[in-house]
Amino acid sequence: MKFIDRLEHLDRRIIFLLVGIAVIIPMLIPLGLPVDISKPVKDVYDKVESLSEGSIVVVSADYDPGSEAELYPATEAFLEHCFRRNLRVFMLGLWPAGSNLGNLALEEIAPQYNKVYGLDYINVGYRPGGPVMLVSLGRNVADIVRTDYTGTPIDSFPLGRAVKSARDIDLVMTLSAGDPGVLHWIIYFNARYGTPIACATTAIMAPQQYPYISSGQLIGLLGGLKGAAEYETLVERKARAVGGMDSQSIVHVLLVIFIVIGNIILFSQRRKK
Amino acid sequence: MSWNVGVWIASLLTLAIYSFLYKDNPFYKVAENIFVGVSAGYWAVVLWFDFTWPNLFEPLINRGNVISLIPIIVGLMMFAPLIPKISWLVRIPLTFTMGVAMALVVTQRIQGEIFPQLQATFLPLAGVSPGVLISNLLIIIGVIATLIYFYFSKEHKGVLGFGAKLGIWFMMIAFGASFGYTVMARISLLIGRVYFLLHNWLGII
């Protein structure tokens, strides 16, 4: 009982330390734990595979540095898949910092596939306005987007001229960390124009997306870092997300142990009383 | 190890923030205040360069679009409460904003959320595999039971009470899934920061 009493009054900093160690050690010594592919992630992959060369994919980077850890790996993996399949990428952001983060991924991935800015991909930057903007964008892109993120007129680029309305868009991929984000794309774009929507979200948001998958309003979902790791596995690009999965698994085991210990302490204290 | 000044600043600020886990200290306070200040400055720049200038002043000044004067005047009315005599003017931009928002939200939420979600619960119970049947039954029972829990016009007794209790179970399972995902999200953020420190800063992985 003395041991249980000691555990009950355990300094919480020891728990922080254990979690820290459980994250760092697998990064230094990778375990290579397998990453299983879930259906919502496979569905996104299959949709991209089904698109013909030259199809236009809108990649909406709706996140900021606070969610970069979860969504940037998904951005990179998805862009890699698009460029490998010779799809054209039209990037924008519903969050101010989103398109900047998306641009970092574009600058890293596009040169690997010899893609040309303006022809194979374009970034039109941050687009404020949420629902109103999305409704207008689907009706007539020129109403909303006049320049790219550098201020260059969009009609000076072949890809800029090719995207006139929602009818020219074959798929929307929103990398979403909140509001505005995936829900706006579903309600104000998919429902009105019928354009297929896929999403990568933070893990916190992931459970809320399942009703939309089951209703067919979402094609698929990359939920958190795990979803990104699954996509990296599918596109054979084992990078940051796959690298983080060992730590994630070890910490989850540790947390389960903490929960069990916590319950043992709770029940033993109840019995004492 | 990185020689990039930006990476060093980000790394030291990360360590300063995490130092709070040990106990509150001046390094944490400095990092926290820098974050608040930078965020405020960043939003001020975003509001001007991404909202106000391109949507309001650029069309007026560079393209002579006088229609932009209307939103400018209506927007200025938002400051009317500062002058008590004309404070009533604030109602004009507020009603306009509410009207547009209501029109958009009501029509699109019905079309884009309520109907498709309702439709998604009309699931077949015959002519499907046993696995799909169980899945469909769970969805149908879960929706009905949860709706019963939120039906407050009659006391939850008998069949209604059983349905409400079942609804609580379904919701508890949903909350558990959400909690699990939340834990995963928080750990992912920690992994992201640790990766940054070990890879971008120290270069040891």
C-alpha cells in the first residue's frame, strides 16, 4: 500500500519526463513499427490514382504553424502523389499562414518532378472570406482570384487561365486545422457544385469527419500524423510522419499503462475508505 | 548543428516554452510575451494587406471603383457607438452582416449538412452482408437513441428512458474516440517539436 500511496502523490514532472523519453528514444533508435493503411486514407489515394493526367486538383492549405506538425507531412505526401501522377495543382489557403506553409512544400516537391510554376502548379495565396469566398470561387474564379501569391496577374499563367469555375476542378484536397476549413468546403462547395472533396485534418478534428465520409460528402480522410504516415507509406515516401509513428505508438502504450495505474490507485483508495 | 539564426531562435523559444513543464520561470514568460506580441503584429499586417487593402482601398484608389465607398461607409458605422448621439448607426452594418450570414448559413446548412446527413441514415437492412447489416444497425440505433436523449418534452422513463440511456452509451463511445484522437494530436505536436529540435537544430536524426 505504501507503494500505491507513493504513486498517488507522484510528481507530475516525472510523467512529463517519461513521455519526453518515450518520444525521443524511438526517434534516435527507430523501431520500424508497421503502419497499417485505413480505408479513408486508401480512398483518397485511390481517387488521386483514378484522375487522368492534367486533371486539376485544388489544394487548400487551411492551417497555420500551430498544426504544422500534423498537416505539413500530409501536404508534402499529397503533393508528391499529385506531381507523380502529373496532375496540376492549384493551391490556396483559407488561413493566412496556410498558403505560405503550402508554398514551402511546393518549393520542395515540385522541382523533384521538374514541374513548372504557372503551368503545372500555382499558388494564389491566402483567400479571406470563408463561405462567401467559396461560393464565389465555385461560380467564377476570376471574381475572387486576380493575382497569385506574388501579386502577378493570374491570367498570365496557363494554369490560371484554365481554372474558371468549379467545373474545371476535379478534386479539392483541404488540409484543415479548424474553421474555416473542411466543413466549409463540404457545405459551401461540394453541396453547391458537386466537386469531390478529400481532407487531411488534425487528429482532434478527425472523428467529426466520419459522418461526412459515411454520407459520401467526403471521399476520404487523412487523420492527423497517423493519416499522413499512412499516405507516406502508400506513396512510398517514408519521411517525417512515418518516422514519428514509432514515438506515437510507444507513447500510446505508456499512456495506457498510466491509465491502468491511475485506475488501480483509484480503486485501492476507494477500498481503503 | 544548424547555423541558421531563425532555427536557433525557434529552438530556444521552444525550449523556453517547454521549461514551464518544470515550473514557471522567466524564460517561459519571455517566450509567452514574444508570442503574444508577434501574433498581434502578424494579425495587424494580415488584416491590412490581405483584407482591407485588396478588397477595399485598392479597387477604390487604383481602379476608381466608387462602389467600394459603400462598404467603407458601412464599415465606419461599426465605430458609431463611440459617439453616443449616432450610436444607433451601428445597427446598419450589424443587420447587414447578420442577414448575409443567416441567408448563407440557413440555406447551405440545410442543403449541405442536414439533408445529406439525414439521407445517410436511410440505410438498407436487407440484402446486405452480415458485417454491413451490423454497421447499418449501429448507425440507425445510435442516431435514434442519441436523438431520444435530447428529447426533453417527456420524462425519460420506460422505453424513452431506455433509449436515452442507450444514447448516453453511444455518446460516451464517441467522446472516448474523440479523447483518444485528442491525445494522439497532442503527442503529434510534441513529436513535431522534438523532430524540429533533433533534425533541424541539432541535426542528429
